[in-house]
Amino acid sequence: YTESDPEVQAGKTQPGEAKRHDDTFAYVAAWQFTGAGNAPILHKEPLTFETLKPSVRSYA
């Protein structure tokens, strides 16, 4: 977060804190070895949150 972010201006978080991107990074991943000298394969599986949804906490 930066000084210009609404969350900082409202006092909900501090400048310099990490900003979450749950919509972009909500997955589990594993690399598959394809042999020496070959490029590995990245496998991704999306995470689905049915009971609890990801949220941002405030410790201020």
C-alpha cells in the first residue's frame, strides 16, 4: 500500500504493507520434472472457498 491508497488514508492499514491479490493468486501449484535438460511443466489448480472467503484483517 502507498500513502495514496484509500485504505491507508482511512487508517485501515499502513503504507508499505503488502497488498493481497487473491483473485490472481488463489491456486495451488506444482512443477513436473520432465527430465534433465527439458523445461519443467507448471500445473495449477484453482482454490475454491466455499465456507470461508479470503479477507484482509486489520491489526490497527
